[in-house]
Amino acid sequence: MDALMRECLEMAGLAAADIAWFDSFGCDDSRVPAPRPEEVADYARREAALNAAIAALTFAERGESAEGRLAAAIGARVADARDREEE
């Protein structure tokens, strides 16, 4: 994770443990791990923080940003987990 993204995430309210979580998969949106049931709330909180961090960007800029791609990937993992819980 580059210093700018780290600062952005910290300003969005994410703690050191959250930053370490992002570092664990290299902030690569294609490598976001699937959450265990007890982790879904943490994933949703991280997604919300990412979205808050890029709220001032246009829709296109969000999609092009690393934060936007991560938020989308995390949101997809959360949705998948919630779908499994409902089944």
C-alpha cells in the first residue's frame, strides 16, 4: 500500500488492524479474501470507510481509483457472504 492510500484510509477512520488487513493481500482488489461469518461487519465497515474516502470523486473517478476498486470488491464479498447466510 502506498503512503497516500494509507493516509486516506487512516483519515477515513480505519485502525492499524484494518490497515494490516489490507496489507495482508497487497491491497489487490482481485485478492480480497472471502469473509467468515463473524467478519462480515468488519468488511462492511471497511467498505464504508473506503467509500467515504472517495465520496468527493466523480463516479468515473471512483471506478478508476484503487480505493473504489477495493470498495467494490469488498462489497461483492459481503454480498456473497450475506447470500450464503440466507440460504
